Amino acid sequence: MPLRTSSTTPSPARRPARRLAGAVTAVTAVVVAAASSLALTASSGQASAPAQRAATHWSDVAIANPASFPVTELVGQFPLPKLGATEVHLSLSRWGYRYQAGMANNRLTITEVDGGLRFVDTAARSWAKLPRTCTRLKIGRAAAAQCPIPSAFAGGMFIETWPKLGNDSVDASTLSARFRLWALTDDGSDTVRGGAGNDFINTAFMADRAWGGAGDDWIRVGTGANEIYGDAGSDRLVGGDHDDRIHGGDGDDRLGGLLGNDTLWGDAGADILVGGPGSDTAYLDATDRAREIESMRR
């Protein structure tokens, strides 16, 4: 269900509704709603999509209070604008700015400039929609705009980015902690870089790469041989169906390989690493804990 309009702007501690692109698991429709409480625990949940599988005895998360989490939206349940291949769409929701793209192998960079946000997509050519308060910029052939920060979001805001089909990149790596990236990608080999805020990144098909940046981030991937880097902060990092490489970075992280022959690095901090089904390898230090790992190296 789409977000209903409201004159009350939520705190950045809350989260917007999410759309999960691609071949996410059936349990993820619930799991994604609990990013802030992710714990690696035994479970009898079943994975599905693209096909039903037997119980994996592993789940991403233990949900303490589902009513306190945001709505999770699956593809097909959320109204999407009709866009040409090189068109992009920017709107302002009750959560913050929402960026949606066509199918142009988008190259989006989001930066803070002159007290506002600058959106530059070098693969896009035109804006299908742009808030009236934003100003179109001429930067080569790119679709570019400068947008102010509404006073209602002075304390912080979400930036939702929804690239569509194609090999897309989203770079929000220079954003400060007042901004929280919500990146949801689709089919294609995508690259996403979060900033200093507590970000959420969900990729789908093919081989994707994601960096959380500073902040307590939650990253999960889908099919393909993926790479995840939590970077600084206490992160929640979850692999997908194939052979993933997951790096915790600084902070007390939670890493889950899920399916496939995964390689997990706890890095600095007191980390928990869970391999899941497959032949997994973990690189640990003295403060880390691991289970469902076939090969442990210190």
C-alpha cells in the first residue's frame, strides 16, 4: 500500500515503507521490516522466490515488536511512475526525497551543496517530474537538480533511491549523518555507496556491490556473487543465494551468509558471523563469535 500523505513529518528514527526488488525471499517480506533489531538466530523459516526451498534453519532476524516497524512493499504493490528509458522522477514524500529512474544504467550521485541536496544522474537525460522548489541544473547532458531541505526535515531526512533495470550506481558517500539513504535496486549489476547516516541498501539480481559508509547500516543482497562492505558502525549485513563476500568493517557487526559458499570477515569489533547453508569461510579475531561456518581462520 502506498504511503498516505500526512502533515506530520516522522523522525529519522522511523523508516519509510519499502519496496523489495527482485528475487527476495518470502521471509524477507517480514525480515526487512526489522533491520534495527537484526539478530542471527536459529529458525525453521523457509526461503522461497524464485522457487520454494526446504527449511534452511537460519533467518536474518528476530522480530521483537513487529508493530513498531514500517510497512514492507513488494514490487507490484507500490504505484510506480511510468518513465522512459532516460527519464528520472524526483518527488518529496512525508519521509524525504524519493528518486526513481527508468532503465538507463543510471549513474546517480547525491551531494550536499549550499545547504541543499544536489542530484546528478549522468546517464539520465530529462526529468519526468521535479518538485517545484528544486532547480534544474545544466551539467553536460545529465539530468541534474539542486533541491532545498524543507524546514520540516531540518533534523534529518530519508533519501529513497529506486533505480530500475540496468547496471546502476548510487553514490551518496559524502552525505552527512543527517541523511539516511534508502536504496532499492532491481535487475542488473549495481553499485551502491551509503553515507554517514544509518542507511538501508537492498539489491536484487546479478552481482552487486554495496558499501554502507559510516553509521549503523543494514545491507542485504539477492542473487549473484555479491560484495558487501559495512564500513564504520554496527552494521547488519546479509548475503543472498550465491557465493558472497561480506566485510564487517569497524564496529560490532552481524554478518549472515545465507545460501552459497560465502566468505565473511568480521574485521574490528565484537562481531557475530553466521554462514548458513553452504561451505562457508570466516576470518575472525578474538572478540568475534561464529556458527554454521565450515572453515574458521584467525
